[in-house]
Amino acid sequence: MDRDLSAAVEGYRRRIRAQAEVTQRLEELVRGLEAGPAAEGGEQAEPALRRARADLERSEADLRALKREYASFRLREAMGPDAAWTEAAIFDDAIMALTSGRLTRREARGPRDGPIGFDGFRTMLLADLPLGQLVENEAAERRSGALFDPLEEQTSSKNILRRWTARLESDPYVANILRCAREAAARFGEHLGRFTLVFDSVRLSYELRQKKVDHLAFVFLGRQPAIQAANYWENVERACPKEAAALLEHFHGLDSAREELKRLRDELNMELRAFMGCFFPRCLTYAMGQSKARQLALGLRSFSPRRLCRYVLEQVERTDFLLPRGGNLEIEVPRIPPELAPFRKAKAYLAYKRRDRRAAEEDASTMEDATG
């Protein structure tokens, strides 16, 4: 911190300390009047108590205003909060004020409105995020006149946005989604392993019991002819009912875990897009309110704020924030092996899914009746 900045900080702290002392003296005066003459019902004490209370309210308002001014000063200088001299609520109110402007007039959702907490918003805002590369990318795309594939994920701008949102990894909502995704991925792997084991066991057990296979066909593996054996599920189900039921259970487990991963991925992507749609216009508004030297340090030179904002918001809507190798926020939906995927269309499995869905709906209805 340079000398002028240090002097300004000390000046604010001195003024806050002096105003806090005035407020404290007035609080003591009000308490003394309330406990003394006013408590005894003296009429002459009432005007004095009213004046003291009015003076205290004005002093408290002056103290809050001074703290807001100090918080705004620190934000403009990118210094972060000073918890010993300004309360967190006052600092956050200053953030809201300094990030509001023309670019945020039509925002669909504010920083405090979504499941991602305000702590994440504050952390990202104060992280000195480099805006200059986005300015350069917008200008380069505009100058080139080329049509960029909106579905291309590995672009400079999208990678920048992914690195920014990776800072939200510790947010409680985001962390919970990632934890649930890890648990679902573990369930998928567990059921896939068990399905494979039971599948091999069923095949051997059926062929040994029946001493036959249901269908043989010639196939070519490259140029090498081979015989492919096939057993029909209905026959396997009759001959090995216990193993067939286990196969249905494990396949349903891995299929359900995969669907859960897709749901979690879609939900978190949607929330990250909504968060970034709110964050970037406010981040840019905040940066433009800082000194010219600070703006140059962030790479903000020769650009149109509205055009840059429009460009980044378009990128946000097209960005998959959860790509593997895209940062700390990563949810991969595994594929069901192609040799097992047709099992999803088997009549026995579709019937199993319907029964499971009905059972889940009945359980939910029973719980509603019990709580209602």
C-alpha cells in the first residue's frame, strides 16, 4: 500500500473512531436518563431524553454513512474488506451499490436471489479477474467477420469463464451438487461391476443347465469368421430367475445413477449460467467505477461496455461449465457400455422400471399423507 493510500485509510479509521466515541457517549447518556429522572416519572426529564435519543439516532446514522463511505473507498481501490472497522453487512451493501448501473437494469436475478451464495459473488468480484482477454477476444471475433461455431467448447473465452466459475467450488450449494455427483458416479461404477459379474455367471449357469444356446450365428471379426451365441432373455428368466432378478436390479441401479448424474449436471450448469449472467455485468460495472490506472491494469482499454457485456453473456449461455478437464467444477456422465446398452429397451427392464416408479410414487404419497 502506497503512502497516500495508507494516509487515506488512517484518515477514515480516525473519523470512524471519533464518531463511534460520540455515539457511545450518547448511548450512555440515554441509558442514564432512562434509568434516572425519566424512570422516576419526572416531566422535566422527558424533553432531555427525547433530545438525547434524537442525537443518538443522528450519530448512529452518521456512523453508518461513514462506514459505507470507507467500504466504498476500499472497493474502488480494490483493497477488500476491513472487518475491524466496517461490518460485513455494510461492506456487502457497498458492493451492491457499486456494482449497480446501466448494465444491470434488466438483470433477471440479483446476486442474493439464487442458490449460489453471496460469499461466492463477493469472492469472485474481489479476485482481480483479468477482463482484458475477453475484451481482446470480442474485438478479434468482430474484426475477423468469421462465423464461429457456437457449439465449440474449447475456445479462449469459454475456458476463461470456466476458470472463473471454478472459484465457486467451496460454495455450499455447488459443493453439495459435486458431492452428490461423486456419490452417483460411485454407485454407477459399483452397479456396473456387479452387473458384469452376474451377467457372466448367468450366461454360464444357463448354458450349463440347458446344455444348449438359443441361437447361433456366423459373424466376422475383421476377416476372421466366428460363431456368436445368443440366449433369449425370456428363456434365461425362466431358467435362472434369481440371477435374472439380480441383473434387473443392478442394471436399474447403474441406469438410475447415470440419470441422476445427468440431472445434477443440468441443474448445476443452469445455475452457473444464471449466476454468471448476473455476475459479469456487475463485475464490469464495478471495474468501470475504479480509477483509470486500475482499469488499465485489468485490461480495459478501447472497448464498448455494452458490446462486451452482450458478447460475454452470449458466451455464458453457450458454455458447458462442467466439462471434464475444464477446472475444479467437473461432472462427467459415464456411458453405459455399448454391449449392455440394448438392455435398456428389454421389455422385462421397462416393466421393472415402471414397477419401481409406481412404488416410489406410492412411498412419496404415503409420506405426504403422514406429514399432512
